[in-house]
Amino acid sequence: MDSPNLTGHALQTNAQRGGVIENIYIRNLAVGEVSGAVLQIDCLYEEGANGPERPVVHNIEVRNVSSRKSR
């Protein structure tokens, strides 16, 4: 993975979408150059907190990940 204009991995949800993001495993990943983070979790994506749902994010594992250049 090497793209200076992108984020590595993005998990996105908000109060309109709700739902659960769970059981995400990122292992043995070599990232070249990305403009943002290697992993970004955004619970206020687009519509943000405007909605009746409550996003839930749990059981995220990141192991053995390297990055040549990232935030």
C-alpha cells in the first residue's frame, strides 16, 4: 500500500447510519506512504452526531503494522 494522497484504512460511521463495526483484524501490513493515518476510525462521518443511532466500534486489532511515512 503506497499512496501519498490517501489514508491507510478508514472505518466510518455516524448517528444516521448507526450499527456496529467489530472484529476488524489488520495484521502483517507494510504501508509505504499515506497522507493520513494508517488506521482512522471516524464515528462522526458526514452527518456526524445528527441522528437517532449510536455507532458502536469494538474489537479492533492492529498487529505487526509498519509505515514508511504517515501521520
